Amino acid sequence: MLRNLLIISSKSIIIALGGENMIKTTKILLDELKEYVNPTAKIRQLVNKKELVPIVRGLYETDASIPGYYLAPIIYGPSYLSFEFALAYYSLIPEGVYNFTSATFEKKKTKQYDTPFGTFTYQDIPSDAYPLGIILHSENGYGFQIASPEKAICDQLYKISPLRNRIELENLLYEDLRIDRDEFFRLNMTELYEIATSFHTQNHKLLQAYVRRRL
């Protein structure tokens, strides 16, 4: 069955976080520090003492050592981790990926944020394809959304210039991306096919034809 998750806003993920360490907005901090004469000055003091780490404007983290991917859906959204990062997360590609790559929709242009936790990039995919194959993970009190392995492959193909035939598709998958062929065919072929149908590109038509033989 195709995994489908409703689009979750960044705000709802922040609310879901808990525990001693967490992401905090300026609004949350001002409310927590309202007993101080100058809450804004107190925030600056906490930043200087490294008890708060600024992420982007209006967002802070209380733990400087957390993995950057926890923060990706909060920095810019709606979004979910995908593309090269998700492929590496599932060990489908051998190289480590140090840029936190995420998918968005109807944002019109690619966004990039350089933060103390790493570089975060966000790129559109088609709106019809966006809600499909998103998995919500929870780790150490943090929630983050990430593409399924099948969705990450489809998202990655959307970034690639049009391929001409099956040979070029195989070269991309197994030579350029260095996905292990056996691991590729261990994926859910039905889900991969169904997600690919929502993209309506030449690359995804080639992918549909390629996996149809395994259905």
C-alpha cells in the first residue's frame, strides 16, 4: 500500500517536541522569560552563554549537538527531507551527505540556509507528488519528516535533466548515484511505480517502464 502522510506544518512539529532540549521560537522564549525586565536582552545573554543556539531568524535550539536533520522541517516548510540526504540516510548511496536536502512545493525557487548545524537546501517538486511517500519519524523527542526510499528516488529523478532511454536511466541509478542494483530491486516496486506516476516527466515514465517488469 502506498504510504501517504498529510502535510504537517512546521508549527505542529515544534509543538510536538518535548524534553529538556528542544527547538524554541522567539515567541516561546519571550513568554518563558516574561518575568524579566528585558526578555530580549535575556535571550541575547543566553545566546552568548551558548545555552541557546540561533538557527535562523526567530528559531533557537537548546542543544548544540543535535543532528541537523532534526531541524530541517522547522527551518523552512512545509518540507520533508529527501533527495541525496534521504538516499544516504537509507544507505542507498555510499557517500555521506553533509547538506540537508529537502523537498517543498509551490515555493517557486530553491532556498538555502547556512546555519551552525549545517547547510539546508529546499527545492520544489510537483504539488500532486508532494504528499506521497512521506514518513514521520520521532527521535529523542524530535519529530522530522523524510521521504521513503522510493519517494527519495523519484524526487532525485525530478532534479535530473531528461534521460533518453533505459540505458541512461540505469547508468544514472547504478553508476552516477551508485545505488546497488540488488538493493534497488529490494525496494517496494509497487510503491515506486505509483509514486512515479504522479510526476509526469520523461524520467519518471522511464522509471515506470523499468519497474513494471517487476510488478
